[in-house]
Amino acid sequence: SQASSEHSITFATTLEMAEVAKEGIEEEFRREIENNHISTVEIQKPCSIIAAVGDGMPTTTGVSGRFFTALGDAKISVLAISQGSSARNISAVVYTSESTRALRAVHAAFRLSHTSVRVGVIGMNEVGLSLLKLLEEQRNKLRSRFEIDLMVVALMKDGMEEKEEEENGRIVTLKEDGEKHNGDLDWNTCSITMEVYQSLTTSTEATSDNTVAKFTPGDLSTFPQHVLSPDCAHNIIFDCTGETNVGQYHATWLKSGVHVITANSTGLSGPIKQRNAIDAVLNQHGRNVSYLREVTVGGALPVVRTLHDLLYSGDCVHFVDGILSVSMSYILYRIAPPPGAKAGNVFDEHSSNGAFQGVSFETPCLFSEAVKEAVDLGLMETDPRRDLSNEYTARVLMVLAKELDDLDKCYDVEKIQDSSDQLFLDDECNDINALYTKVNALMKERVESAAEKGCVPRHVSSIDVKAGTIEVKIVDVPLNHVFAITPPSCECVRFFTERHRSYPLIIQGPSAGADSTASALLAELVNLMRNKVSPKSGTILRTTSADLANVV
């Protein structure tokens, strides 16, 4: 090919003939080179040609765009481009080291093969285990419906440092080429399943010829190395933890070329330097990597997505408030249930033909009893002081504030906590029962005082965009208010915008539970990949690659 500026000519030859071709050109144009009419003759090797061929290409628009978008999404460097005069083929020259990944990316873009996605999960808690099970259960369905093949290639229990007794390592990975002895397994499509993970973590025999996985030494900094593959264009890490030390690595993972889907809000609510690092990576590499944080706010509720839709459609958000702590939602509902809740549940059970099965709490209980119930249900830590200090709520508010004119720049988690209504202020007291006695009396008085006004106390968080304030308060709300009737262990978020002044836009629903959180994480992955995989098309008959040297 020849550049339109006519300043360069590029052609391809076989790798074996590259040096011979160069010597011939230099001999033929020796005088022009000596007089600087030709600057130099260069060889780029080894290279490959990726070619897409199809009879329908001349009459079909968007083929070239899809072809090169696929290469771009796969982070492929295109060295030269050519299209035949018949418009029935497109060719691109790429480095041979990237040719396999390029070929797979183009195949997937035109639905000639499945789109392979390599997945790593950090945090094998209830959410992580539920996600692993869900990835296994939905793999065939996603492959059939969307032609997305999810391969779980690395698992890590948590973000803690490796312990001495973990001599085999703490990362579960697929075996390497030299360890794949079982010929009955399809090693190109292997994935770590729940059975494999449990057999490794519960058995003293860490590896065997019949197992696709093994323990590998490593930590959070090396985890992406086990997920990334030069032959796969799409690599994803799920963060199912709530650990601050894991959130510190989000920017590093993104920079390495891995998509991050997180339920961990500490990445966007950590120190300002950490938040700026994530912003910097997304600004620089946002075309190639995604940072999906929908699940950090409201679990399975589409809070962040709704906020994005409002802002991107030109609406102006003035005020956001809601019940953002599932544990406090449960506790305050239990100590001050609204009247008539049972009647509403009976109506819903009847009208939904049994699809709805609600739980009613008409009789109030003590604060300490509600806390113990929440602990038993897995809604909060065994020591409730961390939950009741509003740390989780403050981190959620930081995530939302970041989307609203970067209000998070003026706040941090500690500042929000210090200005919030906290039930446990005596951190030096080690007697949890003494604290319960104190708070029981305090909350009983608060419930009685609210009842005299025809109200119930609720844990309400708010962001005033115009005033630039973030608050977490225990507020007395009327009995018929949406916050009063929000069911236990549910969350509720309201958006007051320019278009929703008379009635706020409300998102309400259950946010607790490992299964619903895992489902929301998988939905994030599916939405991400659906934007990268094109509809089925018969335009392309085949794609091929061939080894060559590129002579410039």
C-alpha cells in the first residue's frame, strides 16, 4: 500500500524473504538513499495479516467499523490496512504476538465464534461463592444466547496477606500447559467450578491429574497476572469484598488492562489520592477498560445507573435522600413498625396469586433484639458497632457524591461519620451488653416521642447538591411516608431533579442477600459484553491470518 501523502510505501513479504527484499530495495535505490531522496528501508517483524472475506461486504455498511472496533477493543496495534478493489475483503497487518487475540476478537465480533471472557474473583465469602455458582450455572445459557463464554480462571479467598501455613499459595488458578496431563479435559474451555474450588480448599491433596486447578502463590498485586492472557481480549476481575486494602488496587488493575466489576465501595470512598488514581486511569484508558460500580450502592437496585441516565439525558439533580443502610433499615423497622403493614402484605399475596410472600412485623421489639436478629440474618457484623457507626452508609454516599459534581472532593468517610447521628459513641466501652442497655433506653424514648407526633424514626441519608452537604440522620417521618413503610432489609432512594420536582423518582427494593448481589454483579458483566459483541451477521464468510514480515 502507499500512503495518501505519497511519502511512504509499505508491502508485505514472507518472513524468510524479508532480508532479501530489503537488500534488493537498498541496491535498487542506492543512489536515492545516498542523496537522501529516500530516508530508510525498515523491516517490522514478525507480523501477520488478519483478513476478513465476504461476498456481502460491498452492500453492507459498518463492516469495516466493526472489524477495526473489534481490534481496538482487543488492544491490537494495527500496522497497515488494505482493502481489495472488489470490496470483498479487508486486511490488517498486526504483530504476530497479537495475531491469535486479533483473530479471536474479529471472529467474536462477527459471531463466527464465542467471545471468550476470562474471569477472576476476589472475596470467596457468601457473595463470592454465590457468584461462582451463578457463573457456572449460567455459562451454557450465556454461551447459547449471547455467544459469551465465561471462564473462571482465578479465585482468591480475601485480600489478606499470605499466611505461613498457606505454603501452596492462596490463589486458586487453572493449571499451566505443562501440568495439563488429563487428555479427557478440553483445556481451551476449562473453568474453575464450585466443585473444583471446594475440593481444593477442603482436601489435603491440593492438586491431582483430574483437577483443572491448583493453588498458586501470590497477592493482590499479582492477581491480574493470572487473569490476563495474551490470547484473550476480555479479562474481568470481580471484587466481592468490603476490604479497604483491596479497594486500593482497583486503579492498578484497571491500568493493567482488566475490567473491574466491584461490590466494594472502598475504592471510590478511600483517600483522595486513591480516588484520583482511578479517575486518571479511566481518563487515559477508559476506551479499553471499564470500572463498573453499580453494586456498590443499593446492591441489586439500579441506583447508579438511574443517576447516570438522569444526568446524561440533561436532567439536573438537586437533592438525593434515602434509606441506604440495609441493617439500619431492618433495625428501625423492627423497633417501630408502621401500622397496617400486615394488611398490605395480605393484599399483595392475594393480588400476585401467591408470587409475593411477605414477612410482617407488627409487634415492636427492643433495639438489642433487632440487632441480634440482623446479625443472625447476615445483615451486619457480629460486633454491630462498625455498622452502627455509619461507616458503610458514608462510603455509599461518597460513591453517589462522586457522580454529583464531584462533591466527594470536599468530604471523606470520617467527616461524614463525625457529623452523623451515631448510636454507639462510646468506642472505649468493651461491654457490648452495657451499650445495648444504654441504647435500648435511648431508642425506646425516641420511638415514643416520634409516636406522639404520628411518626416513626428512620435512618435517612441525604445529599444536597446545591448546598454541597452530605448528612446521615435519624429522622422522625410520618406514618404514611415512603420511608416509614419501606420494608425491613430494603433500601429506598429518592431523586429530586429539575424534571421530578412535584414527585421524586423513587427506587425501592431489597438489597440484602448474597444471591441478589451476585446476580447484580453478573448482570454488570453481561451488559458490558453485550456492548462489545455485535449481532449475528452473514456478511463475513471467513477470517484468516498469515505470518509475514512488514517492510516499510
